[in-house]
Amino acid sequence: MSNKKYKILAVIQARGGSKGIPKKNIYPLNGHPLMTYTIAAALKSELVTDLYVSSDSEEIAQVGRNYGAKAPFLRPDHLAGDKVTSVDSLHWACDEIEKINDTVYDYVVELPAVSPLRTHIDIDQALQKLIDTKADSIISMADTGEKHPIRLKRIIDDQILNFTEEYPEPAAGSRRQDLKPISYIRNGAIYAMTRDCLVKEHSRHGKDSRPFIMSPERSVNIDETMDLLIAEAMMKNGFCDNLPIKLQTSTINKVHNDKENTLLVTTNTSFLPTICSQIEKEFNVIYAENATIEEVTKLLPEVDGWICSPCPKYQINEELLSNAKNLKILASPSTGSNHVDKSYCEKNDISFFCLKGTDFVSSITASSEFTFALVLEATRKIGKSTQLAEQGYWREIENDLRGIELAGKTLGIIGYGRIGSNNARFANAFKMNVISFDPNVEIKEDYVTQAKSHTEVLESADIVMTCVHLDDSTREMVDASWFSKMKDGVYYINSSRGEVVNEKDLLEALESGKIKSAAVDVISNEMTSIKKEHAMIKYAAKHDNLSITPHIAGLTVDSERKAAEITLNAVTKALNK
């Protein structure tokens, strides 16, 4: 990349009208509006300075804002018709944006919304070529491949004739491997140009226009419905690096009730109106569900209690907590607590509360139920079956979906706490044999065999499930030595924290077939990792024997209401001493 810092404006032009596909620019594609894949790519660019959406539609403009682009204006009607040239509307947008920012850009890059698979790397490489070559413009191209001049034909008087005399097709026909790349087509992904080329010459090309060659798989241009189907199929098979992320705007709502104590709530309570009413009867409240770490840092000095999210996007560590001079209690409505620096809390007289070890937590069964659902997912391929049915397949692919019955199989449970014991009960209802190891528990149920070691469980189980809390003794406990002791073709289930497993060893066991299938609700480093680049996610995208859900085992209205009630009771008791 260039060492010099240039001002580079990226513009996504997206009209509201579309004759082929209604509202094409925001048409849903694999769960997100089409345009948002271009936004995601542009936001990851290292060279783009500002990203704007230019549209005549407020609906489209708002979609752009929701996903991180700027859209402060609407295009005037005379520039919104389907006969308006791109250069005219782009010229107008550049002029408006420069007025808004009181700046003059060095380069402008138009990124059409209809190219969802073009990546930030493509954008940066095209811009870098523009900078290095000092050309007027760089336009992205793709090799025409089999749509080669040799194979192009004219039909005259119902006769098939060569399209060009320069490249006649041999009488015997042409072989694909003999078609040398001699022809290219604009793929509609990137139009990069100097500002002078656009503003002074009123052109997207200029006199010196250079190509940027892109691979065919990233050159899909959405023009017809078939293009949408192709793009979606490619996305589902891991060919898209542009993960759209809808912004979660942090609405900080302060409710002052002339109470003695102020409570900060950064967990989601929007679906629990009764809980919110109870909170507001007891405290002054600051609701800040999606607040950034910077916003939380500014709020902490004024609060006495804090109910945090069980899965924040930041660590609640010494650096953050040192701002909470008046904090008396920090509470997490969860059994897990690795997002909180508990030692700092203890040293600074901050009470910490979570659900682990409470009598009340036994009434919460969501995580247990979901963990057993993972057993059914691993052994019966429910997720894959659903996807194939949506694609129109039925019993003709039954050999790919055949599973096993649970009755008569042995479920091995490592950890016999709330989730482990509940799953033993569920397994018994399915007429399974159950064996469990937990050195801290005396198992009293007569349908469970208590093992003397984890090895005993691993050697006898058809399905192994880990149900333990994460601490120094369990971190990466499940590793290659454990997998080597398991039966060949075993199934593995994990809804404990991802760090309980050595994921490299797990993936090797899946790759080798030692583990037939695994289903997990967690991965390591959840708070900071880029999910799509995580080794577990990348493996699951290309293999059928690993199912991953996004840490949702406890995500039910019932469980979260119960967790909120007991957490609020603990906070109220601590602050009203």
C-alpha cells in the first residue's frame, strides 16, 4: 500500500427504481440487503477515507446508514431516472460531499451496489494501481472465459456463423483449455478515478484508463434473478468475505427517580417490561445496552451498581473498573464469568454476583435443553437437512442424511452440575445409557453410572458431552489425549466455554474421522475474534461434520426473565443494606 495518505472518496450509487428486480439495491441476499455487502467491503478498505451512499430513496439511504455508510442527502429527481448516466450522478455526489466536508479529494472510487463478492482487497489493490501508475482511471475487469471470441456466433438466415473473422472457431470445435485469455469484460465492481478525471473532464475513464483484473468468483454482477441465486449459493459455500454488520446504535436512556443509588444496565432488558418497572422503582437507572467501552467508561463514575451483559464486546477488567469509584456491586445474569476481572472486584470491595452456585439457577433449563438439542443435531444432521429441503431436495439424498438412534447408545457426561445432570435425565427419557465423571459430585440417580475417571467415560461413550465451568484446571482440558481415548466415530458436544477445548486438536480429530460429528455452542476468544476468520467457523463452512451455533443456549425469554429477577434481587439487597 502507498505510504502517502491520500483523500479517497468511495461512493455507492443506488437508485430506488429497478425494472428487472424490484428494489434491487436492497433486495435481501443471504440475510442482508444487497448493497450492504459493498458497504462491508468498503469499510474494511485501508485506503478509502470516506464512504457515502447516493440515492433518490430515503429507504435505501437509511439502509446505508444502518450498516455504517454516510447518506446525508437524497439525489435530486433529475438525476434519478434510468436514463441518467453514472458519470452525471457521480459528479453531482462528489460535488455535494466536498461541500459538506469542506474538502477536496484526491481520488474517487465508485463501488456499484450490485457486486456483492468484490472484497476490500480488490478495492485497495485497484486504488493502489491508480496511485502507482498515475493513470486517469482503473476499471475492474474479468476474463470472459468460455464466452470467448472464438465461441461467439452470429445467427443469420437461421445459420450459425463465426462472429469474427479474426478468431474463427475450428471446424472441429474448440477446447476450453485452448482458449487463451484475450478478451475481458467490465465486471461492474470498481470504477476508480482521479478527482480531476471526474470533476474537470466529466469522465469516469479519462484518456489513460487501466484494467484491474478480478477473479471470476468475485465478479458476480447482480442483474437478474439468476445472479441472486448464484451469489447466495456462493455465499453459503464460503465465497464471500464481506460480512455485513448492522450497526447497533447505543441509545443511552437515563431515568432519574430521586433515588439514593444509580444502577447501570448494559444487558438487554427491552423485552422484559416488568423487570424494567421493578428496577425503576428501586433506583435511578441508566439503560445502555449497546454502549461502547468508551461510553461505559464515561458512565461508570456516576453509578453504584452495574448489571452487565453476559457477553459484552469488551473485557470488564481493571482498566475499565478503575473508573467506577462508587461501584458497590457488579452483577452478571449468567453462570459464566470469564468476562469479569473478579480478583480486581475482590481487592476493591466490589461485590460480584453471577448465577453460578445459586439455588435459583436450577429452575433455569434453557441451556440444558439446548445442549441436548446439540446431541440431536450432531446425530441426525437437522441443520443440513433443513438447508437441503429449502433447496428442493427430498429423500433422493437420504444417504447423506442417515443418522443414528439414541436409544441404547451411551452418553458420556463430563461434569455433573446443573446442565450435566439435566442432560442425564433427558438421555434417560430417550432410553440411553448414561455414564458421568465429576470428582466434586456424588451422583445419586440410579440411571447414571458414576465413573472413577474421565478416561472411563471416554472409552465407553458413543456421545461425549462436556458440561464444566472454565477455570485454570479445565482450560484446554479436552485435547488430543482425550480424543485418542474415545471410540472411533464418536460424537462430541460442547456448550461449556470454547476455551475448555483445544480446538486445533478437535479439528484434527474431525478431519481424520476419529470424531464423526461435533456440535458446539461456543468457540474460543468470542469477544475479540473476527468470527469468519476463526478456525472453527472456517472448518464448519466447508465440512458437514461440525455444527456451530452462536452461543445461544441460554437465549430464551423464560431463562432471561428468571436470570434478571434473581440478579436484580441480589443488586437490590447489596445496595439497600
